[in-house]
Amino acid sequence: MRKEEPLVSIVMLAYNHAPYIEEAMESCLSQQTSFPFELIVCDDASTDGTTEIVRKWAEKHESLVFLPQSVNGRGLNSLMDALRHVRSKYIAFCEGDDFWSVPHKLEKQVRFLEDNPDFSVCCHKVEMKFEHRPGDEKKQYIYKDCSADDERIRQGIFYADEAIANYYFQTSSFVFRWRFRDGLPPWFRKWMMFDHALMMLHAVEGKIKYFDEAMSVWRRNESGYSWLQNVDKGVFFQKEGGGWICFYEEMDKFFSGRFHLQIRERILLALRGMIANCLETGNVRLMRRIAEDHQDWFLELVKDNASLFEAARIAFPEQVVRVPPWAGKPGETEGSSMPTLGGFMELGLLDIPEAQDSVWAHWTKGQEVACFAHPLAALLAWLYHRRVRRLWLPVVGSRLIKEELRNLWVPYQFYPVGGDFSPPIDFIAQTQPGDAVLTCSWLGRPPAAEMRRALAERDGVLWIDDRSLALWPGTPHEADVTLYSPARVLGVPDGGILVGEGVTVLQPAHENENAFAAKRRELLLERFEHPAVDGALFAREQAIELENPLPGGAMSRLSASMLARIPLHDVIVRCRENWSLLHGLLGDWSLWPESRTVDFTPSVFPMMVPETIPPIFLLTALNRRGIVCSGFDMALTAKYEGSLGEEVELLKRLLCLPCDHRYGEEDMRRMAGEVLRILRGESDLGRPGTRLMS
């Protein structure tokens, strides 16, 4: 029997922690305190010598209590044995592969709880140490940002509802005022996330004190429970999601719904991960079962409120902020001083001189210009202004444009684009005076010279050269109007730019007073009061849409200023170099295998994925390696899919690898190397179709 009862019990769970366990025990036993404490080490039947190490230490240290397990129980039996042993006033934790980094940690936390009986939890900032990484990397932490206007937050004082909504704690930082000497709730032993459960069970008894000082180290290694969540959330939640959900459901019942909304977000986190993994692996049956089993948490909310969500979206279009927050707040006057936005001063972009060979200068070439917030709004404004009789569209295109054309009552006709985005020109002979033809610079490449010449010579037919996918096609302005989209190809905040004769009159105001939203809101209220949609309401709705056929708004001044300061020549050179490098490494899979060099400015490299590999598999594997690419994001028109032949299959297999001016040679080689590694079946996901579900 010990001479003095410990004030604090430190619980240390260990399993195969032989390389780390001595450092962990030493960091706890060497704590400098004014009170007695004990270290309870529970080994879960380790097989690497951890058991022998702890047993030797227990023989030397009277304050070390060793509780070995004869059979591995995934931590559950170890934890419950340790908690049953605790009789101290306070309890602290340190995993067998973590360690405390300062000798005064325990004294500081326990002394605070002793002096402040209205607090039940004390924690602190935690440093993360990643195994197998260079030691000179910048340190990372688990921490809570306490820089707030609220004095309570600045003092590091929090409540239970805040803690469960944003779980910013780590086990090695905890000290609790122990309240379960007579046993834990019966549901506790079922699940593994003991740290969150214990924290909430104690946080409801008082306040939480957070010290913004790193006093322990959380070692991130492949043996840790949370490592899989860090590496692959989809697989983690597919494996552990059921237990995660049951744990939070039990917690919700225990607290009688007090934290229902916060707990719901934690459960939805797991459900999103589980469903995402089902989509990734093509397991539709399991996805349907998950949705049915847990519909009380997310499906009913959507089903019950779907009509309301859609009504709100239609009724309040002006609530969608289309300009970037740093471009200025709504209602600011021109002469106002530079405001503070999000903690930073507004960009002083005008202090940078404009470039003589800027993107803006090359795009506009001294012609008339009109700048819209979105390229589709620019296109529709021009079509409406010119009273186009019929619009000829490429068969591969955004379905959104068809909806807007219907709203304008503009008929449209499709023409084929070919298997490699080289449309035949036969359809031009079918066009009539008053028609307009929309051509696209697919993947940055301009229409063929033959097509451009045929359109320029066609009397009475208008030509719209859509360059929204092109940085610089390398051809002059030959069409009646040219359309650019800087947001898509240069990453500026927004923009749809019309260049051509007579477009200046279409320029929208920067502060556009639009009564459309008010009229739709009024109509919506009538619908709520009179749910049955009669002829009068329907006719009124149609009248409102015809009166306001186009989305309003100009391109932000910030986008225009940036375009005038980006030198086009440098952009062109870098993009073409990146293309050539990728073509040399991946030319066998290029959509245009003969084009080792290009005379346009590409922003993506079109790769045809081999038939043995689903494009979504390659895309996912690349994204997991930090390479953000995409499939071809323009949907085939369903009406024409049956008549397109192999064109459909080609487009389905197309994957766009980034090669724009933001990247250099090292990036291109890394990306090509990852692609080749995945094609050889060496990705983190293995080979297509071999990933196992647990």
C-alpha cells in the first residue's frame, strides 16, 4: 500500500510501441509536481517487446502500475481496466507512442483545476510529429485559434457545445476532474473513440480551459488508429463508420438531445465518407443500404425541404455574391478608404504598372469591349441584342446554355464536333441568314482554318468565336464577336468578355438595380398562400422571366486590373513548354499524338485513358497524390448520344492534365511519373477493380 494516495492518475495505453514507450513513460514520470501521481500503463498484448520493457520499468518505479492484457482487444479491455483502477481526483492521458514535452505540464493543469472548481476539463496545444519525414520540416500543431473579439475566447475558456462542434483537442493534452469512480455509462465500452466521449462526459460538468502552449507531442505513425483517417477518409469511414455513428447516437441519447445538432454534423461526416467510398468503388448496393439505414440523419431533411430549398434559390438570386470579397463590400462609395476585409487590407493592385503585352491588350486589340460577370451572361446578352434567328451549337456543350436559350425563345441546332474536336464544315451550308454559329477553341486549340474561312465567307450568318477554354488561340479576331472567360483559364475572380463591333452598348453597370428578385419574391409569397398553381400565377411567372431574361452584373474591376498586368508572352511560353514536356512523356496517350509542339496556348493536356482503366480511377488516384485534374466537364447532349458513334467513347475516356503557366518542369515530370505509375498498377488504390471493401 502506498504511503500517499495520488492526486492524479495518468493512463497510458500501449500496443506494439517498443520504439517509443520508454520516451513516453519517462516524460510522465519526470514531471515536476507538488503532489503525488501514478502512471497506469495498459499493454494490449504487444508482440514487439513492449510488454517486457514496461515490466522492467514497473520493477524500478513504485508509482508505475502495469496492467498487461493476455489477449489483444483493440484497446477496449485495456482502457476499461485502466479506468476501473483510477481512484484519483484527476485523470490524465498519454498514449504509448506520444510523450509530454515539458516537465511542468501536469503541475500547471492540475493547479488550475484546483484553483478553479467551476472548470472540469483542462487541455492545451499539441505538437504533431510525423514519422518518416525530415526533421527540419515546419512544426504543425493541434490547436484552437483564440484570437477573437470575445474576451472569453481570448482567455481560452470554452463550453461543451463548442467542443463537440469543433473537436480541436488531442488525448495527450487532457486532464479531467474524474467523475466516474463508480463506473462509466453502459454504452461507453462499445466504441473506440474514448477521448471524445470522456471529454464530453466531463465537459458537461463545467467549463473547459485551454492553454495555448504546446506541452505534448502527438506522434503520427502508421500504427495509430487515426492514421487511416488521415490517409484515406473514404476507406477509414467504410471500415469504422458504423462504430462512429453508433457511438454518437448513444452519446445523443445520453445527453437527451442537448447537443443534437452538433452530433448530427459528426454523424454526417461519417456518412459522407462512407457514401463517397461507395461511389468511388462502384458499390451502389451498399450506398443504397447506408442511405436507407441512416435516413433519419440526412435523407429526411433533404426530402422534407427540397421544395423550400429550390424556392429560396429561385426567389433570392441576388443573395449569391458574384464578386470576390476582396473587391469591395456592397454599397461602398468610390471615395471610401481601403477597407479591412477578412483581416487583410484590400489589394493595392493599381500600384503595379500595366504590362504592354498584357493579356487584356492582346484580347481586346483596341476593339469595343463589354465585360460581364459570367461568359454565359455575355453570350446571351449578345444573342438577345442581335435578335438571332437560330443558334448553331456544337453537340458537346453545357446543358445550361440550352435552358437559357429556351428562356430567350431562341431556337438552336446542333452540329457534330468529331472524335478529336475537329468539326466537319458540311453543316455550314444548311445555315440561313439571321442564324449564328458558335465555335469553340476546344482545349485551347482554335477552329481549323477551313472552318474559319467558311464562316467568314457565309453571307448573313453571324459567327461567335467562343474562346472561354483558350488562353490565346494564336489566331486573329475574325468572327463577328469573340468571347473570353478569364476566370476559367487564368484564375481571376470572374469575367465574361465580349470583343467586337457594337458590343459597348451591352456593358452592364457595376451596381445594377435589378427588380427581378423582388418580383420573384412577391410571386413566391403568393405561391405559399395559394399552393395550387393556377393559370394566372403561371402566366405571371412566365412574364417575369421574359421581362428579365438575363443575369445582370459586370465583371469585377479586380479581374480587369489583373488582366492588364499579366504579360501574355510569358504565359504562352510556359504553357507550350509544359505541353511539349508532357507530350514527350505521355505522347502515346495524347488525344493529338502528332502534336509534340502547338501554336496555341494550352491550359490542359488532353490524355486518352486506356480502355482497361476507368477514367474516374485514374482521376481519383492522381487527386490523392495532390494532382488536381478533371474529366472533360462538358456533358454530351443526350438527344444526340445515340448517333455519335465512337465520338461518345472518346470523350468519356478524356482526362485533362493541368499544364498552364502556374507549373514548371518539375511539376510536369512529377505528374507524368504519377500517371505512369498508376498505369502500371502501382497506385495507392492498387489496380482498378481490386480494391476490397471491409
